Amino acid sequence: MVEKLAEKTQNQTLEEVIVSIKEKRDHYQKHIDIHNGIVKPEEYEIGDANNLVNANTQTIIIYENFVAEINLCLEMIEQGKYGICRECGRNIEKERLNLKCKPWATLCILCKEKICTIPFKPSNKKPSYKKKRR
């Protein structure tokens, strides 16, 4: 299984993937904890503390979603389902699982697009600025 996963993630071992996504989770969790006042910024290096304090609420919501996605991915790894789309059951594209992209992805690109985007359909009508008759 590790060999199959390594091939899928461009020669990365499952252990490397786990370490990478846990580091990302910890990074995002730091931002969340400081924003929520659980941890004081002084407990981190100066550069980290400045970045962590400046995170706004919208950013924190995004980070909370990332942490939830990462935890779900770790559960899927434990179940032997890493790299399989949780919606359609197809293999997730190796480019998506690359450590430089989003190795904690649990959806293939097609399913992610279906869930997260509303197709934009431009209107062929030109806007009318004429007053309507009554």
C-alpha cells in the first residue's frame, strides 16, 4: 500500500505525507489558538507571533476548515483510504496530493469543483437604461 501511495504522491512515502500534513495542521492551529486567546503570542518566535496576531476572523475560519480537512485526511489514512475521493470513490489526482499543493485533499478535482463553485453564466442581454413605460 505504501508503494501505491508513494507513486500517487510523486515518490513521497506515506510517512512523509503524514508528517507534512501534521505540520500544516499545527501551523493553522497556532493561528486559531492565538486568535481565540488560548495561547499567548509571546510563546512563539517574533516573526511567527506578528503573523499570528494579525490574522483576522475570516482567515481563522479558513484555518479552522483546513484543520478539519486535515483531521479527516488523517482518519482516511488510518482507514487505508488515502488518495481516494470521499464523494465519488475515484483516485484523487497525484498533482493535487503533491506536498507542494494540498496533500490532505479528500476530494478529487471534479468533486471539489462541484461542491465549491457555482458556474458563472454571463447574460447575453445588454443592460437597458431606458425608462419603462407605465
